[in-house]
Amino acid sequence: MTEPAFFVLTALVDEPRHGYGIVQEVERLSGGRVRLKVGTLYGVLDRLAAEELVALDREEVQQGRLRRYYRLTDAGSRALEAEAVRLAENARAAVDRLRARPGRPSVAEGPA
């Protein structure tokens, strides 16, 4: 799963969101590291919808513009949870290896 897809799914955990709302939430959740452009966002959403991880929740007209709201599906929740567990296990393995290095400062101590 790509990092943008991971954060799009994460952004939809608590409520359905429209495109701009997803972009804002992804940026907030990633601490500004992931900034989605509109074309990228809709490419990710199309892929996630094709995999049935997200679905169109509703459409609303706001100030003459159509807003599509997307929601996380049950399959999307399961996929996100599995990816979060996988990432946590990977990080734990790296930290354990770094801490085990002889003569090196621990990860928590930072650089010497």
C-alpha cells in the first residue's frame, strides 16, 4: 500500500469526506509530509474504489459545485488495520536491530 493510499484510508476512518477535506486531513495526519494534488488524490481514490476499500457515500451541490463524499468500507478498514500492523512490526524490527548494535548509541539516545 502506498503512503498516500494509507493516509487517504486513515483520513476516512472517522467520517466520510469530500476531496478537499481528504487533502486537508491527509496533510494534517502526516504532519505535512504528504501533500496530495487533486489529480493524485482522485487517482488514489479511483484505485481504492476499484479495490472496494472506499465507496462513494453521497454527492452534494455546494455553491454550484458538485462535492463527492467518500467513505471507508469494511474491507478498507481491514486493509488499513493490516497495513498499520505491518508498518508497526517493520518499525519495531528496525528499532530492535538499531538498539542491539554494539558500541552505538541507542535510538532513544540520538546521535553521539
